[in-house]
Amino acid sequence: MKRRVLIVDDVEDIRVMLRHMIEKQGHTIVAEAANGIEAVEKFRAHRPDVTIMDIDMPLKTGVEAAREIREFAHSSRIVFCSGGFSKFETPPAELRTGRSSLLRKPFLPSQLYEELCAS
């Protein structure tokens, strides 16, 4: 099943890499965001099937943005990405549901593809 994806990362090169990997598999990028504030705005505007979300970002972290997204979209699928240097070693318990997962950077394309296709 092809997914509509929101990419959220403060590093432009990472967003470009993710875009390439995701589009290569036939999924559609509905929007990109460079921080947690933009992530919430773009999520509300586009209602993606999956959000690929960096954890450490300026202005609002991925964890803070995910909490806000979950307030109005409880079952949204969020794939958190972390380089392991975050104050959140893993997302807090309330965000680790069946609809969320964590990829450690660097990750393999196959790991990302698996997360995109998970229900």
C-alpha cells in the first residue's frame, strides 16, 4: 500500500535523503518540515498516513510535536528517528504505541521501508 508521508527533520540533507528513499518506493511526500512547530502545522494541513519525525529539533522537539499531533489525531502513525544523542533516548511511554516506532540513525533503507508499510 502506498502511503502519504510527512518528513520532519531540521537537517535539509536528511530530508532530501528521506524524500529520495520514500519516493523510490512509490510513496507520496505530502510535505516537509524543519522543526516541530512546522510539523504540527503541516500535519494539520495534509493529514499524512505516516510522519517520519526527528526527535531533536529547534523550537519544538519531535516528542513535543507528536504530543500535539496526538491530541487531534490519536491513531496517527509516527516513525521517530534519533541519532541517540537526544535527551529522549526513546520516546516517552505515551508516544510508544502500536502506531509509533523508533529508527536509530543511521538506518538502512530496508528498515525505513518496513516502517512505512507497517499498519
